Amino acid sequence: MAENATVWEVFIQSKNGLAHKHAGNVHADDKVMALENARELYTRRNEGSCIWVVKSEYIISSETEDSEAFFDPSNDKMYRHPTFYTMPEGSKHI
Amino acid sequence: MNEIKFQERIDAEKKIEPKDWMPDAYRKHLIRQISQHAHSEIIGMQPEGNWITRAPSLRAKMILLAKVQDEAGHGLYLYSACETLGISREELVKQLHDGKAKYSSIFNYPTLSWADMGAVGWLVDGAAIVNQVSLQRTSYGPYSRGMVKICKEESFHQRQGYEIMAEMAKGTPEQKAMAQDALNRFWWPSIMMFGPQDSDSPRTGNAMKWKIKRQTNDDLRQDFINKTVGQAELIGLTIPDTDLKWNAERGSYDFGEMDWDEFWSVVNGNGPCNKQRLAHHKKAHDEGKWVRDAAKAHAKKQEVVAN
């Protein structure tokens, strides 16, 4: 039996000006085929204005199990949020 | 320890992702269920593909083509989800060909008339939707996301089927008889799509505990029957079950005994079309080999040019 084709992750921009969002993946042997397969599989109902495909092997992911430690540095920095600050009574447009 | 933590995450309604630790039996259960689901989408293209060249109008033909193409897409979403559990697409297809993996028995029944396209869309897709809506809340992330996508696309399938039935039911007496005949043949296999009764479903316990399934076979079946009876009445067709009647106390329809001997006989390979469905899949797969080989050779050639 033939070995698996390469797996590509698919990112779709739904409208001009918006960010590309992960939609899923496709199997394909080269990049043109990957784009065409992604179009057939993920945009049959006008879901996209642009598609990115990238080989799955190039995606690096953080570990869900370590997420607490990994994201810990941002936990105690509430001063990064605007609600942290006390504004003088009656101040406007700020 | 791992197992306790895992169950805590499940109980807290957290999704399990591919790289997370999971019990072996959870992984195995998912591979079996998702691959069976994927194979059903793919094999399910055959009974409908059977009518593409004979659709009664251009409109009907275009719709049927789009529907069959959707089924292919749904199969691919599901294979993708299944592959995240560490099994390859090739292995999945091999298990189907070897008879190790099953697909929904409903597709082992023949589609004899155009009205069957109505019955399949209305009842078979209708039953699948009830199941898939429930599975949107399954605990395995990739499976859940696949279900969300599928549910979005699937409702047109059921509506186009019901439209066919409604039109035939108000057509000539012969057309109405065809619609009724299709309903007669597809009703019982459709409600058996939800699987054995809970009392005979040994795997339901774990599947519910792990929140792979969110409702039992019997609950889903009842939900489908409650939804469908009124639809049949509205278009003047009769569900072929003399025991079917509203039970005000339960707020549900009571219904007759299902023929589980027939169900298991079809599951075990003795339905009207089991051999034909599998043989056709193998043939298409084998005959497509040169295309896969050519795509690989072409990709290789481009790499050489690029370097």
C-alpha cells in the first residue's frame, strides 16, 4: 500500500482584511494540489477569499499539559489591563 | 493518577486534544467510532451516486451531486480527526477493506427508485443529524470540531430529501405510492441506525463516562422518532408501525419492536448490498492507484527542478 501523502494544515481568510483562521488539514503531494484540495474541502460555500497551506510538520505547538507554567509569566501582571487603573471621578474620553 | 486527572478534565467539560494523555481504551474507542463514522460517509456516497445519472431534472441532479460531494468532504473531516489519534489514512482504509472496521448498516440497503433519494435524505440524513448534533459536545476536540462543521452543512441534505418526499406525496397516485414504499423500506433500518437498545449496548457505559457519547442510543432514537412523525403526517405518508402512538405521560411516541435479528445479520455482512459496497470501494481505490502514484512522481520532479 502506498505511504501516506503529506499532511498540510489549512488556514482560511473568510473576508479581505480579516486574519487567516485554522480550518483543518488535507492530504496532498505538492503545494498546488494542497491548495486545490483545501479549496474543494473547506470552501464549497464561499467560506474563503484566501487560503494558506503549510506542511503540518512545520507547526510547533506548546504542550497543553504545561500550559499553566508556560503562560504563568502573564498571570500576575494585571497592570497590563486598562481596568487596573483608577481614573479621577468625572474623567471622560479615556 | 493520570486516569484520575483525565476523568476530572472530562467531568469539568474540558476537551481532550491529540497530544493530551488519554487512556488506551479511550483512544481505541474513538478510533473505532470515528473511523466507522468516516467510512459511513464514504460508503454512503454509493446508494446516492447510483441516481446521479438518472435524476429527474437538472436541478435534482446538481443538488444530488453537491450532496454526494459533501459526503466525501465529511468523510475527509472525519479521517483527519481519526488520524490525530495516531493511525494513518492507509491503515483506516485497509481496516475497511479487511472487514475489521464497519460502516453504518443502512448503506447496505439498495436504492430502488427516485423516491429512495427522498427517503435517504429525509430519514437517513435526519437520523445522522440527530446523532451528530449530540456529538458536537463529544469530549475529543478534533471530533467535536468536525461535527460542528458537518452539522452546518448537513441540514440541506435532510431538507432536500423531505422536499422530494413532499412533492412525490402530492403527485400522481403512482408517485405517492413510490414515496410510501420508500418510507416503508427505510423506516426501520433508519431507526436502527442509532444502534442496539441501551440494555444490549455493552460499550455505552464507558462512552458515556468519557463523554464520547452524550446521549444513549435509545434517547437519540426517541428524539428522532418524535421529530419525524409529524413530518410524515404533514405530507400524508404513513409510518409503517402499527404500535406507533403518542404517549402523553412520557411526552413521546411509543413505537413497535425492532427486528434485531435482521439488524445483526446486516451488520455481519448479510445485507442486500454488503458485498457490492465493499467491492466497489476496493475497485475505485485500486483503479485510483495510478493517480496517486502520478501525483507523487510529479511532486518529486518539481523538487528536483526547484533544487
